[in-house]
Amino acid sequence: MAWSWRYEGTNGDAVDGPSESFGSQADAESWIGQTWRELAASGVTSVALVEDDRVEYRMSLLPTAE
């Protein structure tokens, strides 16, 4: 089973991002924890964690409103 991230822009459309593949969910989550700021700075507003073709969950990279 391969884990990867899909990258989305402000309108929900796919945007380009690093083509990384991970052997476990934990490895993928650790990687996104280290790189989300750079992704957000490049225009990625949300990501989806994907195992093969199944979306595990989606997550916003935008700051929360206070």
C-alpha cells in the first residue's frame, strides 16, 4: 500500500506539488508536518491523504480564523 498527498488550490482544483510516496500513513503525516508551510506559500490551500486511490482524509493548510 502506498500513501501520497494530493494538493488543491483555493478553488479545490488540483495543483502541482511534490510527487512523494510513503510506506505508511505515519511517514506521510510526518512529511506533511515538515513541509506544509512551503506548500502553503506556493499556493496549496488543502491536501488530501491518499492510500492507493482511496482518500483517507482532507486537511486545510490555511490558518484558522480567530
